Amino acid sequence: MRILLVEDDPTVAGFVAKGLREAGHVVEHSDNGRDGLFLAASETFDTIILDRMLPGGIDGIRLLETLRSQNNTTPVLVLSAMSQVDDRVAGLKAGGDDYLTKPFAFSELLARVEALTRRGKGDGPQTKLIVGDLEMDLLSRGVRRGGQKIDLQPREFRLLEYLMRHAGQVVTRTMLLEGVWDYHFDPQTNVIDVHVSRLRQKIDKPYPTPLIHTIRNAGYMLQPEAP
Amino acid sequence: MPFGLPRGQIFRSASLKLAAVYGVLFALSSYALVFFLWWATNDLLNQQVEAAIVADAQVFANAWTDGGLPPIIMAINARLAEDIEDSAIYSLNGPQLQPLAGNLNHWPANVVQAQQFYEVRVVRDGVPVVAMVYAYNLQGGAHLLVGRDIKSRAQLKHLLPGTLLYATVVVLALALVGSLVVRGLFRRMVADVSSTAAAIARGELDRRVPHAGRGDEFDAMADAINNMLDRIGRLMDGVRQVSNAIAHDLRTPITRARARLEDAASHAGTEAELRAAVERAVADLDAVTSVFQALLRIAEIEAGSRRSAFAELDLGPLLADLAELYAALAEDKGLTLTLRVPDTLPAYGDRDLVQQAVANLLDNAIKFSPSGGRITLAAEKIDGQVRLSVADQGPGIPEPDRMRATERFFRGEQARSTPGSGLGLALVQAVATLHEGTLLLEDSGPGLRATLVMRSMPPNPMPGHMKTGSSVPHGAATPTVAEPIH
């Protein structure tokens, strides 16, 4: 994937670019808003990682608004040292697709970037999700593994749906909390782990191979084979 | 100059302006009063004269009906004889205005119309006077004139300029004295406030505006200023206390991370050891970050900027969702989480913050409950307020600690061994305050019951809000039967 990184702090930029390249992506880097806007507008990227505060007269929000006014729909992840809720809302209102507060763990950034590109592809309305021998029918809300019906609570269904929609990607606890429960705070305890473990009891325990894998220091991944 | 007002700017002095305004107003109102009194007196005198003339005329009219001219002449002479005030004027003249009786030498030239008051100069008993007269035409062509000398009114008129002159002197003197008094009062009040402000600016933060104890507006203003200063003082104490606490509480994890990194840099034998040490240091720093995050969030809530996100919300499904999220965790620890919340419970607030506050309370309850314990999440509407409570069967908070439990970084004896930052209840308290509510910490025997009290309606219902607010059937919100969640 081609990713544009607009970030003025050389340490953070270097660390992020290195990590993204290691994960197999192509990274273009710009350290100010003007060059960033030029690159974003003139070339095609799969995702843009955009710092809010940038030197050079054009800050992240301005850049984003300009880009959106030109009908550029490249998914944008906004990075910011400002964690206030209003700032998050401002970032999303300007056309950002996701918002991540500094300091962040690289695994969180990577997971969110990969989730964004998946969303950017626009698969169209799906009625069925299939991962390995696990099938989810979104219309009848039925789940089967190896042809065997599995009963899920509504919340477990939504949790599994989220994991299946992001199959093969790392999904962090925060992403699950936001995506499945629509909560935007950081619980001090491992509430999400408990729910994932319950889901595992139902879709993994009775079967020889697990589908939900724990990724250390990051989150979870749903895929047929071990990562 | 007590206020450091430069000499050249004396005419800009507010106290002088106030005094001048007072003086002018006082003088104007005094003059208005004098003129009104004079005018009223004048009017009264006129009325008296007219009444006397009419009364006399009535007497003569009676005499005329008794027997024509002779009785009138007798009556006139009798009246003149007993006129003690020496002001009556009568004149009875024949058809050619030849005098028949009375004390006028000749009929006044101006008086041509009968049945009408005239103010004329006449010669009465050889003395020229100003008189008010009234003429009657009698049957048979005779003319009767009844009048009164109005010298007293003329005297009053002459009196006025002199009186006004004296009055002006007195009024000016009083206005000056009054102005000085007003100016003095004003200056004293301003001096109290400005000297207090100056002292505070110098750093004497405990100075307050003196209170005269008269309970007047100046005292009310002094109270308002003092209350403001007290509040600022408390906030500053809070800031000082928090910054001390931050410095102290963050030093520990930072020191730990630093020690790990330094130790790894000089002693790690293998790459795996080095990697492990670095990862632990990152975890320590993450903890520091989350403390900062929580502090910033509390500060943001306390600043009140989030009130823009207030909206009407239904606590029924909101709490049910939270209970569902935490029930799994509770069950894992062998606890029962019971939900005692109506299906719909309208409230007014910030959805995210209420969720976070309740999540913090549930986190605490789960953290401190012994295995087998029971946690109850309840909510009800009482007297227009929503009471949201989380009760557990844990150790509770000892009475002396309860007041301090909501301070940032405060951790009770029993809490020291559990993980946490000591910011959870501080955030709940901040959320409660933002919602103009309170956080109550009570003994639920055994255990702790934390109750968040908040409004169920917007403070000033606007028309747009009323629509949704009134469509919610308050009476229909009945509590559901308590049942454990699985």
C-alpha cells in the first residue's frame, strides 16, 4: 500500500515510516503542510497519516479541508497531541476518517491504518462474511462454523462481525470498544478481553483450529491460519 | 491623591462627576419645589378672592329681590362699614355709570362685560390699587361691581425674587455639602476595593475587601468580590495541590522506567533481556501517559467547555449497555452484577462523560469486591433529579477518607495494593459537578454505594427541548424487576 505520512517531528516520522515499511507498505514522507498538500493532491495514495499541528502555514485541519473540497476521498488518519473530545470531533468533521492521540503505540497506528484502507476499498453491501470455515449471514443473522450452527448473543454477534470484517488485520482493544460498543473512553480494566474470551468459547473451543488469535502488545486477529 | 490620579485629570475623576451630578440634580429639584409652592399659593389666593366676591354678590342679589336699589345701597354701606380687612370694593352705578354707592370714584374703564372676572387698576377711596372685580347688570339698567383688593398676592409676587435668592444660596450650600458627602462615600468604597485589589496584585492573596456591616449595596458588592476571591483562592490551592501530586505520582513510574533502561543499557547480557527491559519501560511510560490523559480529561471537564455536548439522553439503554459490558468481567471474577434501571429514564447531559463516569464506578466496584459479592447498578428519578448508583459489597471507604476520596491521586489504605491511578473518582466528581450534580459516597453496609445525582431536564427548557422533554411519559418509567445479567 502507498501511504503518505505528513508529520513534522523527525523522531516520530522516522519511527512510523520505518514501522510501516517493515509491515510492507510504501511510505512517502512530508514534514510540512504545504508539501503534504501538494503530494496528497497530485499523487494517489491508499491512506494519508496526517499530523494536526504542522509548520508552513497549513495545518492538518486546513490540509484536510482543502483535500476534501477537491473531492479527494483518500482515507485520512489524523494524529494529534490534543486529546480533548472537541478536537477529535473537529478532526473528524474536517473529513478525517479516524483519529489517534499522541503518544500512541505503533501497533495501534498500524491496525487503524490497515482498517482504513480496507474501508476505503468499498466492497459494496455484503450479505455474507466468510473466514475459513466460519460463515456469517448478515441478513438472517446466523453464524455457522463447519456447517454447524452457533448461537450468539447480539453483542457477541456484533463483535464477531467486526472481527470478520477486519479478517487478517490486527484489531486493537480500543478499536473494538469504539467499533462494537461505540465507547470513546479508556477503560482501566480488561473488559474487552473478557468478551473476546467468551466469543472464543463459542467459535473456537469446540473446533480443532482457532480462528481468533491474540497479537501480543496489540490486540486480536481473526484468520484461518496462525499469524 | 489616594488613587494615584494625575493632577491634570482631576476633572475626569468619577467621584467628582458623581458629586457634580448630585449637586445639579439637588439644585434643580429644589427650584422646582419652590416654584411649585409659589404657584400653588397664588392659585389658592385667587380662589379665595373669587369665592369672597361670589359670596358678596349673593348677599346683594338677595337685597335686590327684597326691594330694588335702596336695600343694595344699605347693604353696601353696611359691608363697607364692617370691612375689617380693608380690601372690599363695591360700586353701584346707574344706567349711565353715574356712581350711586360704593368706595370707587368711578367705574373702571376696562370693565365692559358683565358676569366676568377682571383684574384691573382702580382708585379705591382715593388710593390706587390692583383689584379683582366682577360686574353684574341689574334690572332697570343699574350696574353693580363687586371686587377685592389683591395686594396680598402682589406682595407675594414681590416676595418671590428675594426668597429665591436666599433659597439659591441655601440650595447651593446644601448641594455642595451633599456632593462632598456623596463623593466621600463613593471614594471610600472605591478605595476599599482598589486598595484590596492592589494588595492582591502585590501578592497578599489573603486580603479581602473590608465589610462595613451595614448590609447595604456596598456591603453586597464587597461580599461578591470577596466570594470571587475566595473561589479563586480555592482554585489556586487546588492547582497547587494537583501539580504537587502530579510531580510526586509521576516520579515513581518515570524513575522506574529510567532505572530499567539504564540497567538494561549497562547490564543486559542478551538481546532478549534488553528487549524485555525496553518493553517494560514502554509499559511504564504508557502508564504515565494514561495518567496524563486522565488528568487532562478531568481538567477539560472542570473547565466546563464540554457543556456544548449536552443533550437529552435516555439512561435506560445507556446503563443497560454498560452493565452488559461489565457483567462479563464481573462474572469472570465470580461477582453478580444486577441492573435495577427503568427501561427509559430521560436525563440531560453529555453521553460520553456519563458513560465514562459510570464505567469508572463499575471498574471500582469490580476491583474492590471480594469473590461472590454482588454489585448493583441502579438508577431512578426522584424530584426531577436522576440518581445513578453503583453499590458493591467490598470494604467500602472508611468515613474519614470519604471526603478526600474524590481528590486527584488520593488512594485509600486498602486501595494501595490494587492497580490504579487514584483518578477514577476524581473524574466522576468532575462529571457530577459539570452536570450541576453531586457524587455521594455512602456506606451500603457492607460496601460502598456511590451515587451520581444529576438533572433529569435541561436547566432552562428551550422550546426545542420542551418538545422531546414533554413527549417522554415520566410516569410510565417503572423500574424493571431486578434480575442478574448473564
